[in-house]
Amino acid sequence: MLNFFVLLVRAGCVVGFTLAYYITENLTPVSVLATTFSVTNVVSRLVTILAPISADLMPNPMILSAIFANVAFVASFWLDPSHKDQFLDSE
């Protein structure tokens, strides 16, 4: 039964990352798309480097993860795909 849950978690991760790339491509103008991917790559690598440090320093590292998830959730309300067309028209 545990193998089935691991399979579901892996499938969910794949779907999540695929949607993240697809949504980023649709919300970002082409002229800044490479910069967007490079900045997110640097931030993700920095978080990966700091993960063991936060696990050692904090009694419950899930608190930090929950804070980041809530900040990302609130920040997602400011995403507006209509600005992409305005940015492309101004060039």
C-alpha cells in the first residue's frame, strides 16, 4: 500500500512542476522569460542549500515551509495574464 502512495506523490510532483513551467511561460513575456527562469533557478538552489541548515536550527522546519507556502499563495493573487499583452504592445 505504501508503494501506491509513493507513486501518487511522485505523480503529483511531476504534475506540479509541469504546471509551474506551463503557467510561467503563459504569464511571462518572451523577452524576460529566460531571466525569470534563471532567477527562479538561483532561488531554488539557494533554498536547497539552506534546507539542512534550517532543519538543524529550527525545532520544527515545517513552520518555515508553511510560511513560504503562505507567502507564495498570497503573492499569486497579484498574477494577471492581461499585463503580458500590454508589455508586448509597448515594445
